Amino acid sequence: MHLADLLLFLLAGLLVLCHGQVDPKHYHQGHTGSPHQEASSTGEGSPSLKIAPGNTVFALHFYHLMASQSPGSNIFFSPLSISVSYAMLSLGARSHSQTQILEGLGFNLTEMSEQDIHRGFQHLLHTLHLPGNGLEMHMGNALFLSQDLPILPGFLNDSTAFYESKLFLTDFHNSVGTTQLINDHVKEETQGKIVDLVSHLSTDITMVLVNYIYFKALWEKPFVPSMTTTQDFHVDENTVIKIPMMLQDTQHHWYLHDRFLPCSVLRMDYQGNMMAFFILPDRGKMKHVEEVLTPEMLTRWNNLLQKRYFYKKLELHFPKFSISGSYQLDQILPKMGFTDLFSKEVDLSGITEERRLRVSKSFHKAILEVDEVGTQAAAATGSFVTFMSAQHNRRVLRFNRPFLVVIFSTNTQSIVFLGKVVNPMKP
């Protein structure tokens, strides 16, 4: 079987940390992390399942904010990758700053301890890295530190043990060399898909935190390339474009048309522990569907789309496309409760004893490519099993207008990618 040309790549959370004068103490080499101590079990009660509800809350909060700011634009990001970056950063935050980060990520600190959160992410990363047939996923973190910055060994030990972070010592006064070091590392880890991420770095930068995801998957039911044809896609009421449309007309799929909401929902499985929901609102009903896009609704759809009644032969028309998303998190996250992190009020004294350390910039970039052989996957669990049914006479499903994409890791129940395709020809 050929490998999918589908590639989903993401670089999330480029965090540029700035501060004033640095104590020129010798750098402490205290960054040797311990191996995973968590079992690889993903059953009920596993550490990664404990953080899944918080990850979902953050994912949808971020999506709704982006949808309200740019209602007519493509949206694509990895909430999980952003969460990993900032959960890791919280290891070095103290007092109210730490609380803001963890609560901003969707966690209720009266119900879950800081240790449980970090152990959950540790187990999640370990689970995602387990080998799977037809599925390749790699998530990683890298710390680029000033060689003059006195980093506390506890932060280095914890970031390595919980988040598998790699450490690079660099001279930020050499802007060209540091830029190349970061860009080369990102290019290598994303299989050459993300290049020239950083164009220039100011001399007051002392730390860069990078998180990335590389994802490549195969459909369980691939499309036949010879059946792909050029068809219309209705971007909005006044805009129609031509796109390559894939076709399957003999396969059975999990799908439903919501009896009470104006949308159809298609579940597409990947080889491995991933699957996707593609949510197709009825014409002109995108905003209505977005308003009810909640954790409970995802759970509801997922429960229904495990019942044999919704597994039927379908004539499926699905676009072949590529989209990307680029976000400046230091402008977005303060609207989600991260009010201190990008100000002088932040306390990152757990990273270094220099208390003027602060976050100045943070970027998130993502790319999604979908073709006949592979694409993204998603799944969730829940308890609601009523109020919906497939329309008996509706056996043709055409994704020829804007739709939503939700990609899940089935064994950790976390949303890995989330987005909206408004114009599939606009990268």
C-alpha cells in the first residue's frame, strides 16, 4: 500500500521570552530527564483521559473566538499542540500566573492537581508516539536557551521528563545563527514542510519554546484517483470556484443527517487510532451549527456514529484540498484568560531567578493536506443517543460548501486538530 500524500503538519507555540539584565552565572547542566513511568494503558482512568475534557474545552473556546473574528475565513489549528506548549510553560510559572495558564487551558484546579495535568500530558505524548499501522505521528518540544541565562534545573528536569523537550543552547546575540538553528530544527522535525519560520530575532530574546506535530495517515477506505473530477464548490452565496472533487459510490460509511440541527455528519476512519468528523451544515446554516458546537454535541454525534443503523452505503463527494492556519497567540490568548502571561505582571521565576522574564511573542502555524489516499481523523465518546437519525432517502453527500473538521485521537479522546474549510483552494 502506498503511503498517503496527506500530510498534516503543525508548529505550535513559538514562545519568545524576553527579560532585562541577566545574571551571568554559569549555566547549570541539570536537564537530564527521567524516562516515562506511566503505563501505556489507555483504558478508563488512564492519565491522558483525565485531561481530555479540559483539552476539549480549550479547543472549542479557541475555535469560537477565531470564528467570531474571521467568520468567512478558513480556520485550522492544533489545540492539543498549543495546550502542550503552554502546559509545559506553566512548569516555570508561579502563583497567579501559573493558575491563569492552567485554567486558561480548560482545567478546573479544584478538581485536578497540577501534577495530574502534567502526568496526563506525559501519558498522552507517550500514547501518541506508539507505533500504529498506516499512521505516523510525532509531537515534540524544543527549548532554545541563551547560553548566559541561569535556568533552574528543576524546570529543565520537569520539561524533559513530562514533555520530552530537547534543549539547545544558543547565542541570541548572533541573530543569524540562532534563526538558522531554529529554522533547521523545525524543518527537520516537520519533514521539510515548515521552513523559514523565524526571519529575525531581537537581541533581548533569551528563550524560545517550540512545539510541533507531524501527522501522516492513510484512510481505511481510500478514494480512487481516477474518479476525481473538477466540480463546483460554493464558498458563499455569491462565490463559486472549481475544485478537484473525490468520489466514492460503492462504500459504506458512518453518517447521519441531524434531525434537529441543520447539518450532516460524516465519520471517516484512518488506519491506526485516529478518525475524523466532517460536519456539513445545510446551506447558509454554518453560524447556527457553530453556535451548538460543544463538547456535549461532539459526544452525541460520536455515540450515534457507532451504531450500525448509521452505517450505510453512501455516494460521497469530498474535496481534495490544502489549507493552512497562522495565528499570533500573544494577541489571541489574552482574550481567553491568559491576561498576565504577555505582560510585565507575569511570574516565570520557576524558569530562572531573574523575575523580569516575560513572554513577548507566540506563534502557531498549521497545514492540512487531504487527498485520495489519506487525511485526518477524529473520534470522541459520550452518553447522548437520541434525537437524531439518518434520512432514509438521503444517500448522496456532497461536501461542496463550507464544512467543519474535527480530528481526534481515539485512544486518548483528545482533539488533535480542529478547523473550518471555507475555501479549499485558498492555502
